[in-house]
Amino acid sequence: MDLRGRTVVVTGASSGIGAAAARRFAALGARVAVVGRSLEKTTSVARGIGAMAHVVDYGDLDDVRRLARELLEIYPRIDVLANNAGGWYTSRNESRDGHELTFQVNHLAPFLLTNLLLNRLAQAPQSARVVNTASMDHLKGRLDLDDLDGTRRRYHWRSAYATAKLATVIFTRELARRSRETRLTTSAFHPGVVASDVARDSAMMSALMGTRLFKAMTSTPEQGAEPLLHLATTPDAAAVNGKYFNRLKPGKSTNPQVDEPDLARRLWERSAELTNLPDIAFL
């Protein structure tokens, strides 16, 4: 797809899948908003493709709100929002907002950003798309709406990450349902096992992911970005709306919570409460 004249916002674009996707979108002619946590890395990626860098801390929801205002001020149209930022943490940490950090970074922050940009996305001349980077780990997740921050259970990074990515998949389904009367579509994908910065909190895991052996056994960031590019540019957007993809193939989730529409509705409402977000009119 020729993306000239269109604007693509890519979060988590300071390295890994996000940086690779930003470069690919720019090569297709898009105006790219490069969003990342590291000022130095984000600026480097943006300069390399002639784009603007936007720095944000997903551990601070007020900073997410500032980012949204910045994007709305600079970009009169937004055609694609790639919610790619994420990560996991070896020990339990709380955000500045008092939420478990893995859940906030992977779900609450992108949920908030998406909602704050929804009206601009819905106004795109062509159909706009929201593409969410999920994970196959969501199959092992378990959402408890009364304990989304996991205060009642022993913390384990893999469980916390799986639950957060389950929220990503369910959020995708609910966004598709709520926006069905608009031209906005959404989808989620598992990028494969990619040598990336997702384990930045763990020195040991970061070192492991940086080894030649690990990289030889896993996908490159460029390969991990392929599903994101596919879902953002496939001509038949309706065919992928609300769907979860395992790499480039539609995936059937075996996690039973994915198919609970009432849970999806209540997760949205609870997430809105946790982010102090009023309901969006057209949804």
C-alpha cells in the first residue's frame, strides 16, 4: 500500500519491532510519529527516517495524556496507531499512578492513548486502523477485574505479562465491537519470539537476548514487524477487524476469557475508571 499522505503513530519505536516498523512505514511514504521512552534512541530512529521523535513514560499516565495532546496538536490526521510499546519486569513495581507496572505499560497506557486519539482516527479520510502488539503468552493469562493490579496474588513476571497481554487481545475485540459503526478497524498480533528490548528490566535477560546464539534462534525485529505492517496495510481491513493473528496467520485463541463479551465490556469500563477516562461519545 502506498502510504503517502497518511500518518502513522508507532509506540515503542526506539528499538526492536517498533523501530523496524517505523522504518518500513516511512519507506512506504507515510509520515511517521516515532514514540519511545529513550530520548537518545527515539531521536536517532526519527532522524534516520526524517520523522519527529516523541518521548513518553508509560509508567506515568499524565505523561501519556501529554503525549496525546502533543500528537493531536502536530498531526491533523492520524491513519494508523501501532500500540507496540510494552515490557515485563522481574519484580513487582508500581507506577506513579499506583498500578502494577506491567499491567499499566502493556494495557492501561495504550488503552488511554488509543481513547484519547480515537476521534482523530475516526476522522481519517480513509479507514483508520489500530494495531496492537500482543503475545502468545496471553493464552496463559487470567484476568480478575477485582484485582487487575495483582495485589492478592504472588507476583511472577511471566504471569503478570501474560495477563496484561490477555487484556490487549480482549481490548482489541471490544474496540472492534464499539467502533463497528465507524470506519475504524483494529487487530492484534503475536510477533513471534524476537530479540528485542522487552526484557530491559532484567540485566541477565537483556544480556541473553543480546547473544549471537539467542539471536540465531529467534526472529529479527524486522521479521517481528511484518505482521504489524500487514495488518496496517492489508486492503481488506474488515477481514482482520477484531482478530488476533499469530504472526501472519489468523489465530484462534484457546483462552476462554477472550470469548466472554461481558468480560470485555467490563474490562473496558474498569480500565476507563483506572485511567480517569470518560466514555467516548461515538463508542
